[in-house]
Amino acid sequence: MLNRVLKTLPPRSGEAALLAQFDQIGVGPNATFDVSQLSPTQRRGLEQAMDDAEQIVKASTQRTIASFNGWMISKDIGRYGYRYMHRAAVVKGAYGNLPEESLYPAAVLDSDGDLLDGNDEFLITFNAGQLPPVDGFWSLSAYQLTSAKLVPNSMNRYSIGNLTVGLTYNPDGGLTLALQHEPPKNNQANWLAPA
């Protein structure tokens, strides 16, 4: 697939040396990849390279992102330039819009610096007039850190935000959301189960 794509995409300025290296292993734009022509050693080498690359990309998703008020926010998704590892790490998780379209704040630590744990109870409060400033919508979702998959829960609710029907606002106009495994005793409308 890589060989086929590299033959059709126009080369970018400054990538000639990189593409020449791809040609040397038979997948570049000037090569024709044919798996049947590989020796057993070459095949094992490429298979090992693919496994190694998967682990390298996976490790790169664990990078530290600048924190703002306890939330990690990457403001350079969608503009990768020659930062191939950054692009691969974002694609590993799915995709990302340009920051002027979407931001993806993430929190993995609590206020004490410990990893978030679904056995704990958390409240997120937006003061009156301080909901996320968006032109479209905002939402909060809970993901499992190890699998990066949405957390299953008894309500089948996988996000909560300004489009959630039935949210209850505080008397002062603020909004408090409950993130906890067990349903809260009060106000289940504002509940998202993190584990």
C-alpha cells in the first residue's frame, strides 16, 4: 500500500532523501514492491520493522502535552509539516481537526497528581458564564487509558455536554458534572460514568 501511495502522491519539497531511502527497501516512488521477490530474511526484516514501527508509534502517543489548568491541550493537530511521528501518533488515536475547528483537551491526572481512577468520584464545575467558549458544541467523554476506548456504562452515555438533553444547571447558572462509577444520589442527568 505504501509503495502504491508513494507512486501517486506528488513529492513534497525536502523529502527527496527520505524517498530515496524508501526506494532502497523497495517501497519508494521509483520502486515496485513485490513481496514474492523477497528472500525469507528480507521478509522477516520487513515484518520486524512493521512490528517495531507499531511499538514506536504507540510509545509516541504517550508523549507529554502542555497542560493548561490541569488539562493537556495540543494546539498543533492538523499541521504536521515534517513531524512524521506527531502525525502518526495523532492518526493512531483516530484523527484530529485543525485547532480553529476543534480542541481535544485531555486529563489523566487528578488534582493531587494521581492517575484518574474510575473508583473515585469527580466533579467538574463550570462557573456561570464560563462554559467552554464554542461556536458549535462541547462535550466530555471518558476513555480507558490502556485501550483508548470509550468506557462502557449502564446508561449507554458516552459523552455529556451542551447538547445533552436534560442537564440541570446550578441555581447561579453554573454547571456541575459528576464523573463516577456509581450513579450519583442526586442529579443523574449530569452524570458520566468513567469506569
